[in-house]
Amino acid sequence: MVSWNQVTVVGVGLIGGSLGLALKERGLTRAVVGIGHRETSLAAARRAGAADRTTLDVAEGVRGSDLVVLATPVGLFRSLLEQAAPALEPGAVVIDVGSTKARVVAECEALMPDGRVFLGCHPIAGSEQRGVSFARADLFDGATCVVTPTDRTPEDVLSRVHAMWQAVGMTVRTVSPGEHDRLLAEVSHLPHVAASVLVAAISDAAETLVGPGWADTTRVASGDARLWRDILVSNTSEVARALAGAAGRLDAFRRALERGDAERVEALLAEAKARRDRLTQEKGPR
């Protein structure tokens, strides 16, 4: 069941490395080529089995591949694709695994040579950890991948990429790039900003009292700052809209507390509890 003759993964870290492992384990490609900017990380990718061979040269790395995966921070996509584009094989498909889509898709589609296709993808999997040492072939099992075609996306390419994500264990949802960014601002980007704010908001004196609840609530604040900077600034309007909505919710709590309105406080807490319980039951353990 070989779907791709050769796959090039640009950025063989947690997500890119896990995809390389998953594609190889499931027999979805004959070979995986890894591209990176440090030989030490590429050597780790080879040792982990996430790539069969590696290179520091982007153009060299994409030659001969019918699928190229951009798995670096989104802020690097444009530069990397400018280097890769002249060397892309006829019929090659380029996808990404970034957390924002509208700006990424517009820029990357514009850089594609004739006969090559870019398709935005976002596998919603992983953690705050980074690096190929944390990669695993089952990372995508039971998770969701959002695919964001445009009117320039051929149906056969969409079907082929859709099938690939399903084959590595994912449920696939197809939406527009703009709709993706609106929804992910609410469920991913806003929580990251909120976790960062919660960490910054505690006093020095309170640090000795942090416990498991605080650690659970703020876990994603340990994500890579540069990576998340790129995500947030590539989705500014939608993240700002989500923050405004969250600020309204916080203000509702503040007003209820200032009034001493215990019933309203309980109602706000109960509403959130019921929704979270429903969503976590529907999603199941990960």
C-alpha cells in the first residue's frame, strides 16, 4: 500500500519525525528524506528511524520526492519553499503541518511552480515537547487532522492526502483556510495565550504554593516561544477576536464576585464544567 514513492520532511522534529515513522511503519512510502539546519538533529532523526537519509540542503532534499512536508515553525515556510520550488518534481505535492492557514496557504500557493500543488494541513497532535527524541509512530492515532483546500486544489490531490492522514490513524476534517484559523484561535491559540498569562500573573510569593492543578492548567505555556510567536502573529485578527471573547467571560466572573453573587458564580462554573465534561467524553482519552 505504497502511497508515495519518496517523502521529504523539512524539519524532522516531534511532528515531522512522527510522520516519518508513521509513514514507514505503515508502508505508505518507500523512503523518507529529512531536511534540517543542524547535522546533530539530523543524525538523531536517522538513529530514531524517522528518516532514511538526511541533508542540510533544501533543494537537494526535495529532489525525487512526490510529497514534501513542511514541519518547521510557520515563519520559515516562505523561505524554505522559495529554496525548494525550483527543485520540486513535476506533480509533487507540498503540505504543511502548521497551526495557522490563511496566510500560509496564500503565500505557499503563490510560490508553487506549474504542475505542483500546495495543500494546507494541520494534524492536531503532539505536545509542548520538541525534538525527534519525542517522536513516535502512533502520535496521530485517534487525533484530528484539518485539511484546508482552495479552488486551486485538484480533487485527486485532496483525496490522496486525505487518505494518507487517515492511514496514519487520523480523522480528517476539511474546511477553508479562514475557517480553520477562526476555530483554532478559539481552541488552540487562545488557550496558549491564557496559559502564558496565568503563569505571568502569579506573584513571587505564590510560587512556592503551585500544585498539580496549576501545572495542568498552564502546561502548554512550556511550548517553544519562537514557534508560538510565529503562530500568533500569523493569525492576529482571529486571536484578537478570541481574546476579546475570553475577556468578556472573565469580566462576567469579576462582576459576579464584586456583587457577591454566589449563584451566578456557580452557574458560570457549572456551565463550563458541563461543556468540558461533554467534550472530553466525546473525544476520549489521548
